[in-house]
Amino acid sequence: MSVDRAAVVRRLGEMLGSDGVITEPHELARYEKGWRYGSGRALAVVRPSGTDDVARVLALANEHSIRVVPQGANTGLVGASTPDASGDMLVLSLERLSRTLEVDPVDRTVVAGAGVLLSQLDAALEEHGLMFPIDLGADPTVGGMVVTNTGGTRVLRYGDVRQNLLGIEVVLADGSVLDLMTALRKNNTGLDAKQLFVGTSGIFGVVTRAVLRVVPRPAQRSTALVGARDGATVLRLLSHLEGRLADVLTAFEVMSANALAPVFRYQPRLRNPFGAGLPPYTVLVELATSLPAETLGLDALLEGSLGELLEDEAAADGVTDVFPGKPAEQWDIRHHVSESHRHEGEVLGLDISVPRGSMAAFVEAARTVLAPGYPFVRLCDFGHWGDGGVHLNLIWSAEDAGRPAAELKAELQPLLYDLAVVRFRGSFSAEHGVGPHNQAFYDRYTPELVQEVCRALKARLDPRGLLGTTRLG
């Protein structure tokens, strides 16, 4: 049966009001293109302002077999929040589901609408001396963070979104509302159903609200940049710090010289403490605590622990520099890595995890794999070694490559993913998710029985296959 899509769009306008539906091409553009990957054409963008509106939109779409892609702030990196090229999909933007933001400082929870931005959430929590412990360069929505299971730079201490999520409200593809909005930390009553919707790109249902666990905001932070001769030194440093400072160690971020050099090339306002020669690896170490400085001075604690390390000849072998500094200034360096790489040429960004003890060996193996066939590619590795994650940015100039970028990316992506998944028992997506950008690799590496379970869930929760552009089974 053919569908009068123009009539459906008119009904959506009657349902949501004139500002609830967008159809003009110049206004659609920002919803149709992703931050890094994903570009398509939308039938329309709908902007509901509450759960009831979301339910009515999905019920109408289900009635007319219209496919829908949910979208938060559209900051994802795998193309999962944008429509396909058909021009037949609705983009369900959750940006107006931002009015609900209720902080309970005693329970240390917050109820937030799916459209609440991370920056809004943080500002509201700061008034109560609290924070949501997800830290990253983008400004995603709460709903987006749930369906991508966002991690960031402080997973080492606080965990990812999955570990800080207590409850959610979800609208299923037929418009029915699933209320899982418990604020309980302890609830051992069988299947934790909310986890079905975490990290699955919105294909099982549209998250409209969430109950988040929040933590006391640190009263003080202390950071240092530590130079290291090689990856093995980095891992020894991690073991040293965890053995002595695990209770206050909140971040352990690692940047190779290749990854860090562009920051100082393109961000002249940032001070390079190392001078002309960068060490092979630079580690950003952060301690944080809610205790006041007079009770526990973190600066002295960090400097003391690093000083103790340097006094131990065996432990200090390979440590080249130690620079304590102001946290804001040192984090500014870390947060400008990805941005600076864009000025260097073609970039293929890979988000990989392996067991922490294998990280140094994995990165060296990646260099070895690339060297024979791709001498023009620079491996710029950086990221969250403390939780086993690393971003591999492969960078090259078009002139040196002499081949189309798309062709090279199609070769390089499986080359590195095979290394990570098959040889090192790792993941091809540490925190970015699956999405169309990684779909072929999900199909390739995910056990058939897992895909079968996902197909069964999809058949129950979205039997007509109308939600999203990602396929998990």
C-alpha cells in the first residue's frame, strides 16, 4: 500500500505544531549530516516536546510503515544518528525534551529529559556540589549518551554511562511507553531490562528520560604530564600509580609524540613544557578528591608519588620528564588532540580497546602492520590507556598516498580491526558504538548466537524494523 507522505507530514504538523516539524531543505541540513560520518536525506524532522508526543509520532510512523532515526545532539562518530539517502526517513530529534531536570542531592540522583545537554546537566549539578562523571570534548544529550553508552576520559574511576544509569523511560516503535524509571541502586529482581537500550543506538526504542547516578564534585584536582620512553614504561607507571593512589586516581590519558605534535603546531597559545623534543609518549595523570586540601593535599601526594618513582631506579627506567601543572591547562592540551589532527591531512579515526596489559604490544603491532604497505601513513595513537581504550588516528597527505582516500580507508579499517579483535581479543569499537560506519565489522566479528538473540529482541520490540539505521542481528 502506497503512503501519502505529504499527508503524514501534515498530520505531524497538526500533532506537534508548526515549530515541531521541519521540512525546509536549508533547515533540514544540520539534522541530515553527522559530525564525522553519516549523511542522508530526511522526509522531515520532527521535534516532540514530551514523551506523549514521541509516543504519538512513533504510533503514526508505525501505522504508515515510515522509518525513523532518533537523534540527540548529533555528535556521534559512527553515522547512527542521521537518515539514509532514501529521503523517506523521519528524523526524530529529541532536542526539545530538555525541560525535565530534577536533582535529588540526598539520593545523589538526577531525573533528566533525553534532550538535556551534558553542559546543562553539569551546570545544574554544580549548584549542589555534584557532577555526572562523564567527561568528553563533545556536548551530547542525555538520551544520546545512554544509547551510545558514552565513556570519556574518567571511565578509569567512575565507569561509563551504563555504570551510572539507574533507570530509563523508553517509547517503543509502536508508541507504547516502557517505564523503567527506578532510582534504586539495588534491585535484584531478574533481567535488568534498561540495559537492552544502552549502547544499542536507539534501534530497540527511543529513550525519553533517564535516572542518573551522580557523584560529589571534587574539591581539588591535581595533574602532571609524564614523559615516557615507550609503551612498556607507560604500563609500569600505571601500575605504580594504581598501587599507591588508586582511591584518587581519576584519569590516565596517553598521547604518542605523533598524536601530540600537531596540538602544539596548531594551538600556539598552549604551552609545550617539553621544549623542542617530545618524548615518545606523554601521560596525563589526574588525581581528584572531594576532601579539602587541608585534609589531603593532592599536589603534594602526586608529586610525592612521582618523586618516589623517580628515586627507584628500576621503576623509573624509561620515565623522561615529570611536569606538574594546572589541571585546566594540561587538560586543554589533551582535549585539542582530535581537533588538531584535522589540519594534518586525511584522517581515519579508529576507536579500539584491548586488555590493558596488551596495549603497548598492540600499538607496536599496529605500526608493524602498517609499515610495509603504507609508509606514508602516520599512526597517531592517544586516549584512555587506563581503561584499555585507544584512539588510533591514521593520518596521511593525499599527495603522498597517490590514491583515493575512500579506497585507502576501506583497506586500513579491516587491517587494524582484524589485528585488534582477532589477535588481541579486543573490540573494534571501544566507545563510539556500531552505526552504519561499523556495521560490516559488527557483522564480521559478532558471534552468530549473539546476533540471533538481538534479532529476537528486535522482532519483539520493533517487529516492522522501523527504528534506526543500525542492524544488530
